[in-house]
Amino acid sequence: MAKSQKRFMQTKNTIAVAMSGGVDSSTVAAMLRAEGHNVIGLTMQLWNQRRLSGKDGMPESVQGRCCSLDDVYDARRVAQQIGIPYYVVNHEERFERDVIRPFVEEYVSGRTPIPCSLCNNHLKFDQLLIVAQQIGASSVATGHYARVAFDDARGRWLLKRPADASKDQTYFLFGLTQDQLSRTIFPLGDMTKPEVRELARQHGLALAEKPDSQEICFVPGGDYKRFIDAYLAEQGEALPDTAGELVTTNGEVLGEHGGIHNFTVGQRKGLGVATGSPLYVIQISGASKQVIVGGEDHLYSRTLHARRVNLIAVDDLHEPMRVTVKIRHRHEPAAAVIERAGEDEILVTFDEPQRAITPGQAAVFYDGDVVVGGGWIA
Amino acid sequence: MHRVYLDNNATTPVLPEVFEAMRPYFSDQFGNASSIHHHGQQTRAAVEDARESVAALLGCRASEIVFTSGGTEADNLTIAGLVGAGDHVITSSIEHHAVLLACKRMGEIGAEVTVLPVDGRGLVDPDDVQRALRPNTKLISVMMANNETGVLQPVEEIGRIAAEAGVCFHTDAVQAAGKVEIDVRRIGCDALSISGHKIHAPQGVGALCVRKGLRLQPLFYGGRHERSRRAGTENVPGIVGLGKAAEIAKEALDRGDDKKMAALRDRLQQGILAQVEDAVVNGDGAARVSNTCNIHFDHIDGEAMVIALDLKGVAVSTGSACSSGAIEPSHVLVAMGLRPDQARASIRFSLGKQTVAADIDIALALVPETVARLRELSPTYRKAAVSS
């Protein structure tokens, strides 16, 4: 645990633990309980996995991970085992409004969204934090791999990368405000995943060997296209006609495509055209419904604009700042300069051109291990 | 932590006298009530004694009582046992899911189903029942007291309408039993359901009072138990507990204990209304059972309220325990005209025989401060306060 958090944790507080039924958050609950805190287990019921199953090509069986009955069962059993009060709070309406809807709308507009960040911003560190405070908990602990610390010199709460770089989740947490960070505890920030599993075993948790979840929680099997079809059909809305032309960077029309939501910048497979040299999706135009393809060299770009910016380590960007920038979850942060480009917009200029900068994803700025802030790639 | 239990419409504790009455039937007197020998005769006598006690509570003959696993089975046995494809059934929008979903299932297998609305107080209009009658109407099922609001329905008027039309009338009296006097002849019903654990008997036992001569298609097939209306070896300890609880409930009603209960409930209700702004009793203006009050606290999250009070030792609920964790707001409150957010901001307080004045004092000390805290932290309440 980060130093400042340790100090914070010396007083025995009432802490709500966001329990997903996975090994990380279960271990958090067990360790905080063992430290003598007053721990309350909360599981957010966000999505009914059975809602779309069997519809429009969605799998019949419930395969998604988040909010399945199995996960609630696992979380509840852990809470019972370690002896803490446990509650399921239902936020399905908010989740649909703030995560599912934007997820679908982003895809049909030709962008590639990150629902996990939306969920963190609007549900886990907003709704859940409110419920936690309402029921008398001063803070919320989660199983995220990240660190929070108060920096006396800056007078600000900082979000930092965790000890286990391979599990770093700071990319999904860039939207946290100072108030949210001040009430958030990430007890796993100083631990590696194997250490967490070992601790789970020491606490006798039956789910110590439960596999990690990988995919987007509400999309069973990872097939987001089928999910979008099934969701819109359920809503009685036709999938907007996003079919259009497949165009090369030179303006040559290669053919037609079935809909822009089937494409992601950088994608090579499934373009439906055969050419001599490999073609990649370079750009997706929501307005003209064109998918622009070209050689790999066209994928590289030195600049991006980030909008709806949240700054954490600094209160504002008064002058250009040297940082490293991560443009997708599995991306090695690249050296860049960030500067204000307008109200709520930041221009990122990389030292070296970056491959497949994808609208809809987040650009997160780092100063070493410290998250400076981030925004959504325009 | 001293715990105050105000969720007696979800379940009630088994009374010590009830538990003592049941105790011998787990080990000493273990016979199968259908057996010929001494052991069977002992438990058969206990089952029939219990049947008489339950019949006395409901004003029917002992032979009209069918023991079941609970209220849900009693409701299902009536509906599935009477209604078939081509039949019409009339029910109300505020019924327990044991009735509503059983009727829905009948709809799926070819029956016609009419679900009647209620007014703002949560009352079914008997004229609506009259108007809904069709030549093929087989059954009317309207509850006696609502589980969420405690509102008493005009069952005697509905009973008269059913009798005139020659249609069967069932009433789910799970939340009325022990709280108001029940007389199946006066109600004029053909079937009436009760549940053990709502009247301080154990969970897993209930009863259906079926008018003599009315034939029900059974839910279970097997032995000829309960006059072939409910196959399966009797749950003797549970039945004995239900009998004892029915006896105690009848004595208490005869003594007028329900008036004491109503006085406690009214103190709770008035105390809350006096201390909390923007709080409204759901079902106000209608006759209610003595133990229930359901209050809408504007701009609170009912789920958070239940959790916050639980952590302080006070057990209440947002509505039916059977609906916990569901996203849908209470179908009962929505049927009464509340918006979904208002329904979600409603809390049910329900008292039991074990509830004492000190429990009410604790609730009155904790509820107002909890509502205040929830509102203080509610984004919508702040917004509303600023704009007003």
C-alpha cells in the first residue's frame, strides 16, 4: 500500500469494498477486515446477463462475467466467510444510460469506446461512492491495480502506477477527480498478482484460483458487434445504416463495406478486399461513412487531440509539459509534449509517430509513475 | 448491537410457545401421519388438532383446510388447480407475485387474464370486478391485505359479486391473517391462502382453505394426502407450529391486541411524519392492517436507506423481500400511481408481536437522521433544494 494510504489506514475507518466476485476485490475485503477495519461489502448489479441472451445471435448460455449470478454468489460467500455485512446495490439503469448507450453510440459513429473508463467515472467512483457515504463509509476500496497518494508539495491527490506493471489499470482511472481520489483506496497497489493470489490462499478464500476476467464484462465471448445488434433490436431501434465506401488514402474506391461499426483503426483482417500489399484501416469517417484504408505507413501519426480532459497531478496546463502518453490499454507510454489547444482540449505531440491512434480511446498522460491526467481521443 | 426488526411482513420470528409445541415432533413423536401404528396415530392427531386451530382462525370447517408448503403454493394450487385453457381469470395489479405470475402462466397456456388497476390509495374498485366479468370467467383472485402497504381490499363486496355471477373467488390472506378477523363465510370466498411464517409459525408451511365441494386439480401427484388435494408426507412439525400460531393469533385478536399494534404503528408513523419533511404514507386514506406502514421519503435511494438502517441495527425493506435486488420499482406502488423514482424512495416498516415501544423509540431516533444524511448526499435533492 502506498505510504500516504498506510498513514490514512492507521485509523480504523468504515470502508466499503466494491466486490465483483473476483479474486482481487475479494482479497481486498479479506485484508481490510484482517486489519481491523469496519468493512462493508457492496456488489454493483449493473447489467442483466440474461437480458439479451439468445437474441439476434447472442449466445443462449450466460457467458459474460460481470454481474452474473455466479459472481454475486462468489462475492456473497466471501463476505459471509470473512464476516462482513454484504449488500447488492442495483445500478442497472445508470449503467445502461452512462455505459451501454454511449458504448453502442460510439461504435456506430465509427469510434472505438472504452466502457471500463465510463463505468469507473460514472458508476464505481460516482454512484458507488455516493451510496458508500450514504451508508456511513468514509471511503471505497477496490481491487484495481493502482496507487493513490496525497502529495503535500502540490496539495493534490495523485494517481500512480502500481507495483505490478503488468496489471496496471491507471489507464482506466484517468477520469477520477480529486474528491473521488480522496475517498478511494487501492490496497493492491503495492502487490503483484501472484502475491494477491497467495494472500487469498492464506485467507482461505475458495476463489483464490479463479481466472482473471479479460473481456468487456457485458459482452459475452467478446463479440461486441452481435451485442450491438441485439441491444438495438431489443430497444426496437434499427441499426443505423452505416454502410458505405471502402476508400484508399488516395481516394480510390475499393468497394463497399457493411457498416463502420465493424471496423477499428489499425485493423487489417476482414476488410473484404484483396490487394497486393497489406491494407489497414487508417481512418473511419462517421459523417461520410467511409472507411479509409492504406498501407501501414499511413497508420502513424505524431499528433492527437484529447477532449473532455481530466487533470489529476496539476490543476491546469499553463505551459507545454513533457510527459509520456498511453493511447490504449496495452501501449507502452510514448514521449510527448502536451499543451492546451482550447477549452477542454489538449494537443499531444509525440516525439516519434505513433501507430493506430484510435478515436474513442483514451490518451492518458504520465510523468514517470504519476498520472498527470487524460482525455478522450477526438 | 441491539437490533430492531421492523420487517415482519417479510417473515416473523417463531414464538417460543410455537417452538415448544413443535419440539416433540422432530424426534419423540416422529411418526408418519399416514401410518397405521401408534407413531402414526400420534402425529395424525397432532395434524388434525392443528387443522382445527387453523379452521377456527379462518371460520371454516377443518376438512376445508389443505396444508401446503406456504402461501406461494396455496396461491398456485388455487390458480393452477381451477383455471385452464379457455377460462378467464380476474386479478389485480397489486397482488403478490405468487398470484400475478401464476395468472401470467395461465395466460401462457391459453387462459384469458384481466389485471385490474387500483386507485391512488391502492384499492381495487369492486365495480371494476363486476365490469370485468365474462361468460367464461372462472376465477377472481384479489388479496385481502396488501403486503407492501397493508391496505385492506373490499373482499366482501367482491365476494358478493363472485357469488352472484357464480364465479370462484380466491383471496390471498397471507398478510391479513392474525392482523384482522377473517371469516371465509362472511367474505364469501371459495379459497383463501395463508402462510405460517407471517404469523410467527416457521417458514415452509402454509394452508389453503378450500370450500367444501370445490375440486382442485392438484399440483403434486403421489399419495392421497390432504384428501388427495396435496400429495406428499405432511410437514408435521411445521403444521403443528402453524396450528399453535393460529391459536395464539385468534386469542390475540379476541383480546384486541391488534389495536395495541395499531397504536405502536401509528406512533412510529406519526413520529416519522412529524420529524421528516416531504414524507408521505403510501395508502393513506384507506383501511390498513395494524402492523404496516409504507412511507415515501422524497429524494432518497430506498436501497441505500435499507442498508444504512441495517448497519445501525434497524431492519426494514423497500418492499417485498421476494423482489430484493431487482431493478423494477415496486409494482404495487407504481400501480398506485407513484413514479418509479418515488416507488424506489419508499420504505416499508412492518411490526410483529415481538415489537415493543422501545423498538419504536430506536427507529424514531434513527430514521430521521438517516433520511437527512441520504438527502444531504443525494445529487438530485441538492438540485431540487437549489431550484426551489
